[in-house]
Amino acid sequence: MQNFSIAPSETVKSIWQNRVLMAALIKREVIGRYRGSIFGICWSFFNPLLMLTVYTFVFSMVFKARWGVEGEGRADFAITLFAGLLVFNFFSECISRAPSIITHNSNYVKKVVFPLEILPCVVLGSALFHTLISGGVWHLFYLVFKGLPHTQ
């Protein structure tokens, strides 16, 4: 039987030692999410793009939502809303997948030598990948509708 330490330094050390395995599992998780779909990994780009387009249309045309600031364009509300949704979706994905980490990876958990402490990092890395892709879409949308940010 293997002894495990609950010290945070040992957990960080184990995560660092298993970083290659963790990167491979993150890659497998991201690719496996879109396996079998027509567009494959491109959905990680199209999903936030379509979501931002729908939010822009619904909130600027249908609801005519504004923050109360004069001279605000139609896309400003959607850009601000989507920026908040980026953070919300990141935490939502991590928290909603947390309870099922062990049960969905039971084939790894049954292995005696598998480091269990990297499973939450795999979920976190996968959610971070999707957040970075969505952030890229947000930046692209910002550049198209607002231009380059002002320095002052």
C-alpha cells in the first residue's frame, strides 16, 4: 500500500512531476469532447462566436438593453455581458464537473500508481483552454466593433 501525504508542498510536487501526463490528459479531454462532431475541434471556436452573435442580436435588437450610458453602441452591452460570461462559464465548467471527476475516470482511479491529485488539474486545464478560445473570440469581436483599446 502506498502512503500519501496531505501536505500542499507534496501535492504541488506531484503535479509538477506529472505535468507531462497532465498535459496529455488535458489534450485528450479537449479532443475527446468534440470527437464525432462534424466540425471537430473547430466547435471550441464556433460555439463562443455563435453565442456572442446571439447575445448581441437579442440584447441590442430585441431587448434594446443599455447600461444607461449615453452614446453607447449596440455591441457594448454584448461585449460587457460576454466578458462576464467568460468568467462565469470557466467557473461553471469546473464546478459542475468536479463531483464526477472520480466516477468518470474510474479506470485511472483503480490503478495503484495513478496520481489522483492531477484529475482536478485536468478539468481545470480543459476549462482554461475553452476560456482562452472564448477570450480570443471576445478580443476579435472587440477589435471589430471598438477598434484598438486606448492607452489612456
